[in-house]
Amino acid sequence: MTVLRKNLIDGEWLGEAGSRNINPSNTNDVVGEYASAGPEEAKQAIAAAKAAFPAWSRSGPLARHAVLKKTSDEIMARKDEIGRSLAREEGKTLAEGVGETIRAAQLFDFFAGETLRLSGELVPSVRPGVGVEMTREGVGVVGIITPWNFPIAIPAWKIAPALAYGNTIVFKPAELVPESAWTIVDILHRAGLPKGVLNLVMGKGSVVGQAMLDSPDVNAISFTGSVGTGKRVAAASVEHMRKFQLEMGGKNPLVVLDDADLAVAVDCAINGAYFSTGQRCTASSRLIVTEGIHDRFVDAVKERLDKLVIGDALDAKTQIGPVVDQTQLKQDEDYIAIGRQEGAELAFGGDRLEREAPGFYLRPALFLGSTNAMRISREEIFGPVANVIRVKDYDEALAVANDTPFGLTSGICTTSLKHATHFKRNSEAGMVMVNLPTAGVDFHVPFGGRKGSSYGPREQGRYAMEFYTTVKTAYTFAG
Ligand code: ADP
């Protein structure tokens, strides 16, 4: 029997059964049943967060530290169970699910520490006898809207700083991954958050998310998801003159130069393009390879692809789990067909796989002979699909890498200090990796991109403060 998970509104668990959560590795397996909020519940949640803000914003560091630290400790203690549940509902492997859960614990721990490090500045005024103080305050009610691909880490990296800096929250997770969202809210609630400080409204983006966008009482929105929805968040936020922060797609290049260590380059490509079933905004979807290493690199990547174990996310041997759902699978297959129509050569995979249980299994796909003008090079696919673009030298590689509407991450595999340094300085991306996969980042440093990938201040690390606080400059005349 499945348990009904409810929404948390003003400290109460509320709601009737609304949607079922299906395991993408085995569509016969129902993970659970979840309440689905409507516009009324969204309004109640926003009102509760608004009412809770004055007291929470003045609560002081100790109360916030206690909740965040307790949350971190519980997540860490339950990492295997939560990681398994995450893998079951999203389809990433057990190792990835547990790794992501540990990261969530680390994020709460980091921001627990930050509550004790809040500081301001005190400077003399240009006017004699006057002092100037610069301090930071919470922004108010923060709307947090998250996608399905990192069901616990993304909520954690938004909720933890929002709470640390004294904001109250209305949290709307993606429809496909309510269990991870519910778990993190349950832990925070039991860790002692006052009622109304954190509200969970599971439900449809077009209903609950839209109600958040349309509310004048939501003072800031932090969003991660598609470019299309990001633009709606932006337009609605401008209408209400509220702060907003967007993390959207990527079309991240991994440059492989002739002088690269082949084993390192192949590791970076396999990990960056295909792990987490390619469902990462930081995935390396364009492999930009110079002529001298092209054939050796392609052969070695194909050999590795052939050995990857694709299967049930909960099987410890699995290296690549299923695609998250039928809609995403169709999108992946559509792009594979588009790539072939555009004249790229499908050199590996791209076909559906049958496993013991019914699931959304796709063999990782590799295209060769693609150009940077093709749709498969320009549009985010969000699946285990990558294409190789052959270039003559470093200069062409850099130009191709930067020729994209996105700018989240980029990577280069080279043993040349000159090219590595030049690439770090000239790559038009928010995060640049040298001899590392484009995906896989630390939890304590800024995350974010440029161009069509991101908008607003960076997330994570101390830089998160920029979004979740507002600066006050106070003047005092003391004679
Ligand atoms: P993805 O491709 O990751 O599903 P979406 O942008 O569709 O990207 O979804 C990201 C998040 O945005 C999800 O939580 C989704 O429910 C939410 N969302 C979708 N449509 C809207 C909307 N109109 N207003 C607010 N949030 C929305």
C-alpha cells in the first residue's frame, strides 16, 4: 500500500490524493501518491509565508543554524535510504542518488555555517558626525520552482540559503519527483521550522507554479528548468517588480585537443555526456575534437560506450539508468531522428532497449560528422545523446565552443598550459573545466552561466547571498 504524501501549508500537512509517481526503471512500480495543490492552496501557502516572514527574518542566527544543521545531519544519516528513493523515482543510478543526497547534506551544512558568519560594513560618512552601516536583510517570501533532474540537490541549494538569510519559502517541486521534495521538507519541518516558514505545494507547473508567478506577495523567485518556462518567470517577475534568478539549459562544449591525454579525454566525454543519462544542464553534448586525435578518440569512446551497463537504476551494477519518462524519451528519439535527417552519422546507439521490467531505456547515442549549425548542436536535448564536431585546430575549437546561445559550462582536455589558460580566459561560459567533465561541481563555490543559460546572481557558495538578501544602507547622525 502506498502512503499519501501531503502538502505542507502553514505548518499543516494538507491535501487529497492527486498524482502517482512512477519508477522509470519499472513502470509497474508506483513510488507513491501525492497531493496536488490548486491555485487556492498556492495562495494559502503564500499568505502563510508572508505572515511568517517578520518573525523568521528577526529570529537570529542560532535558530536558523540549529534547523539547517539538524537537517544536514539527518540527510547524511539517511543517505542510503534517501539516495535509493531518489534513484527509484528519477532513474539515476544508486551511486548517483546517494552522491546527490550527500551533496544536499553538505549544502545544508555549508549554509548552517553561513548563518553564523553574516556581517556588514561600517564606514564613516562624507558628512562629519555621521556613520554609515551596510547590512543585508532577507528579501521576504521566496518562490522556489525546481526541475526533476536533481530532485534533492537543487531544492537544497535554493532552500538552504533562503532560510539561512531569513526568508520564508513557497516550494514547488517538479511533478516527476515529489518524493525527494517531500522528504527534504519533512526533515526541515521536524528539525523545528516555525509554521509558515517553509511551505510545500506539489502540483502542476501551469497551476501552482503559475499562481506563484502571478502573486504580488512573492518577493523573489528562484527557478531552474526549461528556457520556455524561465522566460515566463522573467516576464511575470518584471510585471510584479520582483527579484528573479533563472538557471536554464546548456549546450556545453567539451574540446579535445591533439595533445590531450586520451584516457582523460574519454573519461571526461563518457562521464560528461552520458552519466545521469545525459539529463544534466551541465552535460557535454558537443564534443569538439581536433583532427589529429579525432579517430583515436572516437574509437575509444565507442569502445567505452559498448561496455556501459544500462539498466535498472536500483541495480548496483548499472552505470546508466533509464530516461526519466515517456515524454523525455520521445524528445531524445526525435532529436536522434533530426540528427540523421540533418546528415550526421549515428555511429553508436540511439535505440530503445528492453530490460526485465518495462522502463524507458535508451542506448546512449553518439553522432559523428556533425556541424555546429545543426539543430542537434544548437538545441538542448537533455538525454544520453552527444555529437562530435571535427575541427582543425585550437582556434577553430574555441570559436565553435563559443558559438552557441547557451553558456553554462565548458571543458577542454589538453596538456598544453597555454591552451588551457587561454581557454579558461576566453570561453564564454559561467564554469570552465580543464581535464575534467563539464558536469560535476563543488557545493561551496558559485554555480551559474551566461547568455541563454542563466539570469541573475549566481547560486551556491557565499555568492548565493546576493540573491537571497537585499542590502540596506543606514545613516546615523551622532553629533
Ligand atoms: P523541465 O523540462 O525541466 O520539466 P519545465 O520548465 O517545464 O522544465 O519545469 C521546471 C519547473 O517549472 C517544474 O517544477 C514545472 O512544474 C514548473 N513550471 C512549468 N510551467 C510553469 C509555469 N507556467 N509557471 C511556473 N512554473 C512552471
